[in-house]
Amino acid sequence: MKQLYKGYKWEVLGLLWVAFLLNQADRQVFNVVLPLIKADLNLTDVEIGTIATVFNLVYAALVPLAGYAGDIFSRKWIVTLSIIFWSVATMFTGLGNSMLMLIIMRSVATGGGEAFFGPANYSLLAQYHKKTRSLAMSLHQTSYYIGIILSGYVAGYLGEHYGWRFAFYAFGGIGVIHGIILAFRLKDKKKDTVQIENGERVKFWEGVKIIFRTPTALILTIGFSGLIFVLVGYLTWTPTYLYENFGMTLSNAGFHSMFYTHLFAFIGILFAGKYSDFLAKKKPQARMLVQALGLLVAAPFILLMGNSNTLWLVYIGFAGFGFGRAFFDANTYAVLYDVIPEKYHSSASGIMLMIGFSVGSLSPIILGYLKPIIGLSMGISLLAIVWVLCGVLFLVGYKFYFLKDYNKNQSANLKR
């Protein structure tokens, strides 16, 4: 393989940044144009929630396989083929004319394609960024926020002016183009392409068991599941919440439901990434403390955005919610990789994502069921309880488990 130029690791960050932006933008398109799909195809709230739930279940079912594949095959090609596959499936979603077709093209095909992106994406980025890992991860996470803000407005605008189908065609087409760019520009880091240690190839079940044998990784996975449960419910139903409760247009509801949360998450994660690295140099377990505080600070803002009758208070709720969750986002993979051996990074990521999205997949259908009973305002407000419980669990992990698991992993690395 040709010698890569000195700053290539930052090009890798840029390429994966755009890919992750498209990944999150594509995922949010459905949520933004949801009222139009519901009206056009005569779907109920529970049916809409079911489409979102099946998407996350398919994602959860396949992501462990994706994580294992990322530890033994080319991560460059897994990322590249994944984005092309899900983008084509997104375009075909625009042809959907029934709940069944939406489940096949949106939930199964798109969800399956996206499942293979996450573990290989994070692992490849971590390979290129060792000393700059937290900074790179934090910068990479900003694409999530920008992608959701962008799709929140653009998908709503396209849906209002050209129909909900055109939104899927547009976002899918852009994804295919970037997939072709990745095929030419993205490179594997050769020395880490095949993860072999002591002559043995990575074993799938070892990657599964290591999560459950490492208390910190297990606590992180439970907390991550709580995070995803709240985020999936918020992303799925908040545009509809503003559209129905405050009489907004679709484009305005799509934009305002995402803008304040993700703008302040963008600001928060830049601060959190740098601050967490500084604290971790002196006290490695500080990352879990930062995550716990992020969830606990964000919880009251969930109540505010769900219980307010005036828009400016709802927007403050969105902003505080986003800023607090950024402190969790900035440290998720850094904490996992601190306590898990490097050869299992992709596999462990896959297991964490599987469990997280399995739990998170229940949120849209639960809120869809509760919507006609207690309303979206109360349903959204109840999500705060989940983050309070997870925040307390992380305080336990910070106090009793992280340092022990961290030192054990560092000792194992020195032996190798």
C-alpha cells in the first residue's frame, strides 16, 4: 500500500464525518416527514411507531455481526458498501405505498445497511487516532448533530414542496455519491486490518463475553441503552409534537425540534471532549463521572420540553437536553476502549450497539401507544426518569468499577 501522507488521519476523520452526517440525516428523514406518510398511506400512530421500532430491532440484530466483521475484514470496504447499500434502500423507500413496503425498504433494508456502518466506522477512526482519539471522536460526533439539524429542515421543506417521497430520493442519492468517493479515498490502516494475537483470529463469542465479564463495559452498555431509548423516542416523535401541539408547518417543526438540541450538543461536545481528556489524564475514571453528570443535568430539561405550553420554554428544554447529553456522547467509546482489549474494539462496539438499539427500539411504539392515552407531552416527560436512573448507575461505575477494569486492561496491553 502506498505511503499515506502525514495528515491523512485528518482526511479519514473528514471522510467519516460526512458519512456519519449522511447516516444520521438519512435516519431522521422518516421522522420529519412522518405526518405526511401517515396521512398519505392512512397509517395509525401505532403503525408508524412499529415501522420505527422494527428499524431499530433489525439494526440491533445485525450490528453484532457487523462488529465481528469489522474485526476480521476490511473496515474501509465495510463502511463504503454500507453507505451505498443503505442509500439505495433509502431511495427505494420513496416508492413505498403500504406499511409492509415501508417495513421492507425502511426498517429491514435501510436498518440492515446502517447496522454495518457503526462499529467499523468508530474502530477505523480509533485506529488512525490514538493520541488524538477523544478529540477526533468529539469532532466526529458533531456530524451527528449537524446531520439531524440539516435533515430536520431540508426533509421538511422537500416534503412540503415536492412530497415526502422526494425527500428519500434526495438523501439516498447524495449517500450513493459519497459512497463512491469513499471507495477511492478511504484506506485501511494496514497493520491493524487483520486483528490476530498470539496466532489466533478474533473469536465472535469472546467479543460477546468480554462485555459481560467487564463490569464497567456492562454498566456503560446499560447506560447507553437508556440513552438510546430516550433519543429514539425524542427523534421519532418530537417533530410531530411541535407540528400537532403548536400548529407549526412541517419544515418549521422539523427544524425547531432538532436545531436547539443539536446546536447546544455541538457546543457541549467540543467542550466536553477537551475537558474530559484533561480530567482523564489525572483521573481516568473521571470520564464516567462526566457522563453521569451529563445525564442528571439533562433530565430536568426533558421535563421542561415536555411540560411547557410556551415555545421559548420548550426551546430552552431542547437546548439543555442537548448540552447535557453531549457530555455522555463525548466519552462513550473512549470509556469502552479504555477497558476492552484493542482487538475486540469493533466486536464490543457491536454488542453495545445491539443491546442499546434493542432497548431503544421499544421507545417509538411505546410513545405511539401512549400518545392517544396521555398525550405526547406526558410521554416525552416520562423519558426523564430513564436518564436519572442511568446517571445514578454511572456514579456507581465511577466509584467502584472503572479504575479496576482500566488497570486490568492496561496491564494486559503491556504484556502484549
